[in-house]
Amino acid sequence: MDRIFNIDSGNGSIFTSKLLDRETLLWHNITVIASEINNPKESSRVPVFIKVLDVNDNAPEFPMFYETYVCENARAEQLIQTLSAVDRDDAFGGHKFSFSLAPEVASGSNFTLQDNRDNTAGIYTRRTRYSRHEMNMYLLPVVISDNEYPIQSSTETVTIRVCACDQRGKMLSCNAEALIHPTGLSTGALIAILLCIIILLVTVVLFAALRRQRKKEPLIISKEDIRDNIVSYNDEGGGEEDTQAFDIGTLRNPEAIEDNKLRRDIVPEALFMPRRTPVVRDNTDVRDFISQRLKENDTDPTAPPYDSLATYAYEGNGSVAESLSSLESVTTDGDQDYDYLSDWGPRFKKLADMYGGTDSDKDS
């Protein structure tokens, strides 16, 4: 199926089945078998060599990529590059190439092209002095044609860079350094400055957004982060004998202590004694108790170094409410009568059975 040639089995004519390209394969070798129709065993083989003849189907082109330079201090009509060309087609009398500038740049180009008539051409400067500030690179289109039939031509491009040279025309620098503008800043420096300004602006905007977000956050984030003078002890106290935690003056007149409350989380600037609230009536027992507790706190080295609120849960003598403590019940001289508990209803039936049945137990 990949055969390039076919043969007619009747007359032996060989013809092509695919296009041939001399530049790809010049010679083709095939084998032809001839045999008699009546006696197929009588056959012979013969090799056939086929040569592909050349036609002018390729255009001339540059043998390499031309990239040259022109000095800023160049003179007019100065040669800067010599061009040549190659052609993959064969020429019986030798190749003959012609060079010319493309029509669109022939009149307004800064360079001229001279055909040397020996398959080479030279590029010359058209004016004096070139400036990298105005143009640092030129692209010069060159048309190359051959003299074969049919005529083939192609357009190739020559890259010309403007470089700094010494007095002898030797290149000093071309693209190795940044082009300096009249303002004293290079293009790279201007780009770097703009990038720095953009980064600075983005940083300022992000910082402002973070500041605004922090202002909106609540002061108390968790239960452990409480900066108030509310302290939970999770202790129900020790009963009437526990006189360490509270100040009885608060029970007498709670409104009077509000003005003298101090923060527990900070040390006050000046130490002062809280204003004592006068008692409603002269109670010797309460006064002696408070004096004793005050003396103990003044002489206690472990006491806090600043004033603190202490509330003493002490009723004092003459309280309207009688004590329900079972500790005092065992110290009484006589037995108490708990029969009235049965009159309080079914809720106190269990208590009435516990205390009301003591008399019957004693009698028995």
C-alpha cells in the first residue's frame, strides 16, 4: 500500500502513484517480475533504477539567521553586513541570485542594499549616527530571487541592533545594559519603582482592613477571657461558722458599699479605707465580731495589699429567724417537740416520721 510506483501487468508500463520529491529521495530502486501467461513458471526478475529529475520548485533563502549591529556613531554609506543565499534545487549552469529590499521599505529605510552580482549583497547605512533612544532595533526585509524557470523568490528578514561602539567601530555594549532615558532612569528602574508603589499600596490597604476587622471583634472571646470584677468561687460556703468571705456591713446597708467598690483585677492607685456604714442599731455582739475580724486582717501577712470587699454572713443576736442547725439541737438542755411537723402536709411527712417518732422510740 506504500508503493510509490505501479506497473501495468499487460504492457509493463511503470507509472507513479505518489508525488516525488528529489530533495527527499533522488533514486528509487524497484524490481519487476516478467512471466509467461500460458506458463507462469517461466519468469525472470530485473531491477529498475529510477532517478528523479530536478525542477525549480524551491526558493532561495539565507543560509543562516542574520543578526548584525550598527554603531551609534556610524557614518553614511558604511558597510555593516554581507549577505548570501542557498537553493536546494540543482542548477545546470550554477545558481544566480539577485537581492533587493522589499518594496514597502525600499524608499523610507534607514539602510540600503547593494547587490554584488556574485550571489552576495551588502547592507549599508543611509545616514549618519543612530540613537538607541529613538530606535534600538531595525528589521530589514530582503527579497531573494533565482534565475531559473519558473522563477522562485522568498523574503528574508535581517535584524539590525543599534549598539554603542568605540572610535574604531568595535561594539562595546548592545543589549547587555539597560537603555538610559534622558530623565536618568532606565526602563527596568521605572518598572521596579512602579511595582514597589503597587506593593506598598496593597500592604496599606490590607493593614487598614485588618485594623477595621479587629475593631469589630468582641472584647470577650471565651469564658476564660473575662476582664471584669466578677469572680466565681463555685463554693457554697461553710455555714454560720464561715465568716471569711463576706462583710456583714453589706447585709446591714448594701447600697452604701456601691460607691466604694474597687476592681479586683487591678491595683488601685491610692490605698484608702472604705467608708464605714453606720449600723442601724447598736449591737455589741456584731461590733465585737467585726472588730475582731478587722484586727485579724490587719495583722495577717497573707492578706491582699489593697482593699477588698468582704461580706460576713453573720446574723447576730436577736434574729427573728430561728436557727435550723442540727448542731445546736444536740446542745439544748431539753428535748424538743416536733409534733407540729405532721401538721405541715404530705411534703414534711418523712421529716415528721423521723423526728416525731423519737418519743415513741424512747418510750419503748
